[in-house]
Amino acid sequence: MPESPVIVVKVGTSTLTTPQGDLDLNFMRALSGQLCQLTREGLGVVLVTSGAIRAGMYQLGLKACRDLPSSQAAAAVGQIRLMRVYGDFCRDQGLNTAQILLSRGDVANRERYLNARNTLRALLAHGVLPIINENDTVTTEEIQFGDNDQLASQVCQLVTADILLFLTDIDGFMMPDVDGKMVLQSDIHEITPAVIAAAGGSVSGFGRGGMTSKVNAARVASRLGCRVVMAKGKPRGGQPPVVAVAHGEPVGTTFWPGDHTLRGRKRWLASSAPVEGTLTVDDGAARALLAGGRSLLAVGVRNVEGDFGPGDLLLVRAADGAEVARGLSNFSAEQVRRIAGLHGHQLAEALGYETGPEVIHLDNLATVDPAGVPLTNGDDA
Ligand code: GLU
């Protein structure tokens, strides 16, 4: 059965707050209504929200935050209010919400990345709306995403999103025509140097991100196979265009992934990251992987080389040494050594905890040919 599509909606501070700096409750009610409708339609929906710092400043009566601890304090105050408002509006319509606060460290570390991913997937499976913000109260510059545009593109990877929607205070992405007049673009098929130049360095209102940051985030997300849409969050007299975008209506600017579909994501997986270890598998497992659509199970693993951790990229070789696949390990090298050759029902005893039988899940696996080039007719369907 195909999985339901997943949409990540990112809303910025300028869209979420009034000119005075308080949360715009009318907008948040309308946005929550749209998110609830999509959940009822069976989509996986994730919200990445800004607005905590601004809402906290308003509540504390601060005109500006001059240092990091002040904005972190404002974020701590504002975040709780943000969540209460979303929670109440969604609960009125029968939708449960969950708060997830992430920092860059949570996705840079593979183990934490996998944990966050599993939690998000479990929330979506339970029909809950995860609401994500940066963990502003503890992040310092070194571990900051910096802005929620970057965070949103990472979330797309975590949940294997199909659509990323930026709700902003502008109509979409503008580029100069031959006379230098800025024109709204309905479709961008490639993020060329001209697109990057047109993004300039603009930062809107109180948010940290700007057009350059959105275009960078769009580039990352579209590499992962996501359709990225940039649209006005508060169209005059209308609803935030969340349902419209999910239904494929043309709104704002769409950045198309081109041929960077899920297959492209796997190609990227197969070619970009450093390899940390090698698994040699038996003939049955090698054939199953090459036939496509299968995870690598512990029972097929014959030999383990390297010292890797969960989430590290592994090379998978057939008994004759030919490379069959690459993918992200669910376990450490030491754990794979313990479970190699075991059947699913034997793993809990070997590891001391309940776990699935996949050493590399299909979602994180790319089948390659012996030269290391991903197959194009392989397991990507
Ligand atoms: N995390 C910040 C907040 O909630 C917003 C960051 C951004 O503007 O992108 O206030």
C-alpha cells in the first residue's frame, strides 16, 4: 500500500505575529483549521513554526533583545504560548499536537537523527500533528540552524516529505525580467545562479531567515525529491493556502524537484556520504537487494568490517566482493556482529531489547552496480 503523502508547512514570525508583536490568533486559527483538514484527509502533516522569540518579547514587554540570553529567555516564554494556542485550536477540531524542539546537533548526530526520525514517524502514524521549532533556549551559535528555513529542510529529510510549503509575508519568488522589473515566478525548475542572485540578501520583518535562506532550503529539499512552494500566508480575504497547495493548486512559486525524485534521494545517499563500514551478505540477501524493494535483514549478513555507529553509511558487498548496495545502518558495528545471521525473533535476546529485523531499512538503501554507480531501474519505486 503506498504511504500517504507528507507535507511540511513552515510559517515565519512575520506571518504569525501582528505588527504590535502579539500572536495573530485569527491567522493561527485559520492555519490550524487547514492543517486539521489535511490530517482528516489522511496526509501526514508537520508544522515548523517560528514566532517564539517575538511572542515572548511581546509578553515580557521587551522592545528588543540585545543579547543571546535575552532572546533565549523570550523564546522560552513565547514557545509555551505558541504551543498552547496551536494546541487549543487543533484540539477543538479533534487533532492532537506534539511539541518537538530540535537543534542542529540533533540531526548532525546520526543516532539522535534516527531517534528524532522514529519519533516523528510514530507521531504521524498516530495521526498527531508534530509542531517543531528550533530549541532556541539552549542553542548557541555553533549548534544553531540559525533560522527555521534550514530547520524545515532538515525536517523534510527526517519525515521523507513530499511537499515543503513556506508560508511567508510575500506572494512568492520574484525575478527581474528583461527590463529589470521584478516579476512573480510561478515555477522554478532549476536553482540557477540567476535564481540565487535574485534571492539577494533580504530578511523579512522579525524572522531570521530571508529569501536566500529559503532558496537554499528549497535546494536541499528539492534534492530530496520534495516539491517546494513559497506562498503568502495571509492572502487578502482568503485562507492560508495549505489545503490548496497540498491539492496541487498553483499558488505562489513552486520549486520543482526535476528528476530528483525519491530515486534521486537514493542516488544522493549512494554517492555523497563517507562510507564507515562494510557488510558482506549471503547470496540470498544479495539477490533480494538487487531485485529491489527489500531491506537488508540481519539474517543475510555474513561479515562485518569497520567501527561504525547507528546511522553511518555502509557498503554492502556480495560474497564475491561485488558491491551491491549502500545504506544507513540501524545498528552499531558491535551490534551487527552480534546479530549477523540471526532471524528476527532471535534479535531481542541477542541485543537485550525489542527491535525490527532490518540492519538497513529499504528507505535508507540504494542499490548500486559494481562500479559504485546507482542503478536507475532498481528498488526505488
Ligand atoms: N526559532 C525562532 C523563533 O521561534 C525563529 C527563527 C526564524 O525566524 O527562522 O522565534
